[in-house]
Amino acid sequence: MIPYGRQYIDTNDIRAIENALQSDFLTTGPKVKEFEDALAKKLGFRYVVAVSSGTAALHLASICLLYSGDRVITTPISFVATSNSILYAGGEPIFVDITGSGLLDLDLVEDHLQKKDIAALYLVSLTGKMFDEDRVAYLKKRYNLKILYDNAHFFGKDRGVCDIATYSFHPVKHITTFEGGAIATNDEAIYERLLILRNHGIVKEEGMYPWEYEMKDLGFNYRLSDVASALGLSQLKKIDIFLKRRKEIAKFYHEHLPGSFQPLYDYDEDSSYHLFVVRYPFASLKEKARFFSWMRERGISLQLHYIPIYYQPYYQKLGIEVDCPNAECYYLEAFSLPIYYGLDDESLRYVVDQLGRFAG
């Protein structure tokens, strides 16, 4: 079976894990800070805090950015963790429609900003494609917004527009730490609070008794282990070749997709291509399901990223008003093709060949 995504683990990764297992630290130790510093340098942020998952990163980021009752504009086309984090902090998610490239429509966003009191904008770099950051910077300044980038799909240099960016290191992402995530910021006050929040809200200050600690905030056990950080450091050394291969695969799809299969957007050298999303004019969701089964019978596992969040039963109960026709059209037409570092050329040609057979 050819999956839509897969981790790549080599002997260097295994050796890094073995060395960590033989060290004095299995949970939080020196490898965590080493990993954070390496990430900060690669991503272009002053501070990075490693945590146990991408969802934990979103949760802590939302606690730092939001007050209870804050309205936050975000996209309906994301994993539920994005908008869930707004709810965790007592905020109210406002779903705005997407463009043809799958990203939040910034023109519609500005329409909402002119009519409603909005505290923050949560931008999801779907598939690895980044927003027009000049436009984002304008909206931030014009409407006094807090900006969060959900960069679970993106890996690249920061331009300093957002207040916080969050990352995921789940096995299908660009690099992996088993499960894991990170929060990046240039704000020292946010950074200091994040360090406390990920460790139960506890601090241990100089001058205390050897056994003493104080809980300063209502925090969580969202720490990343030294073993996971050792794997992350080893993976990070390969990030450039990982990204290069993803772009090669994306370019091949762009040049060889058959029939009515269309890429979500034109080839973008700046995209991280965590996903390669294709659109096809399915007549119904049942036809789309038959296509998924047809491909699976031929050894190709597809995926959908994502079901509109407001379709979920929990969000239905919240009674949120939504007008997102583009997101619903996307749900009918879009799906993700296999793309990952270890996908070889023969498998790639086979995937395209089977798409051609279906289209024919």
C-alpha cells in the first residue's frame, strides 16, 4: 500500500535515539533546549518552546493570545485542533470561507473585520502554502489583530508578521519527534509564560529550599522528552533534502496529472508541500467514496484534508452561523495524493497511471 504520507527514519535517527536512551535523561533534559535552539535558528524566531504535540502547541498559544469571549477568525478547512484551541481558551471561532487555493480568503476576512469586533486571526498554511504576508501585516496593523500561524503544514523562515507560530512533528509531517510540536515567537513575555504553562504552571527559583517549587499558573504536562528531541535534532539535519524531494514530487504531479484532475494551486516553489491536494469534479460524495475505494484496491491510499470543521456534531451543537460555499465545494472535490520523502519515482508514476485509468 502506498500511503498519502509516511515518516523517514534512517540509521542516524536510530543512533540518536539509542544515545538518548543511554543518557541520564529520558524525559526533559539538555536535548530539549538543544532542539529548541536549532529550530529557532532554522525558522528565524528568537524563541521556540517544544511541546508534546501540535495540538498542545495550539492550546498553549491560545492561552497566551486570547481572553475569554474573544472572537477569532479562522478557516473551516483544517484539522479540528485549530478551532478547538480557540474554544479551549474561552474564545469564539468565526469561520470564513476559503479561496480556490484552499487558504482563508483575506478579502472576506476584511469584510468581517469591518463589521465585527475581532481579537485575532488564526491562519492555517494549508498544504504548506503561505499567505500574502504583506496583506496579513496590513490587516494586523489596521485592525489591531493578534496573528497566529498554524504552520503544521509549513516549514520555512519567518518574516516576523505573526505573534505566534505553531508546528507539528507528527510522523507524516516534514520532520518527526514521534508525536510532538513547537511554539515559536519573538515576544519574550510570551516565551517566559509558555515555559511555565508546559510544566504544570510550576517554577523553581534560585533561593528556594532544595525541595521547594511554586505553581504560578494553571499549566499542563505538555513537555517533550529528551529522546523525542534527539530524534528531532537528527531529523532537522535532513530537512533541506526532505523539502527538496517534496517539491520534486509536486512538480511531477503538476506536469503529469491526467484528465480532469487539477492541482489545488499552480506550482509554488515557496510551498513546503506537506500535502499535494488535487481537485476532481465528482458528482457526489458517493462517487468520491467509490474513487477512494477504487484507488485503494490498486494499492494507493488517499486522504481528505479536511472535512469542514462546522460539519462536526460538536460544532453543530454550538449553532455557529456559517456561509462557506467554497469550503463545501472543496469538500466535494478535493483529496490528497501520496507525497513524502521516501516515495520513489516508480511508485509516483504508478499513482499517476492509475489516475489516468480512472479518468479514462
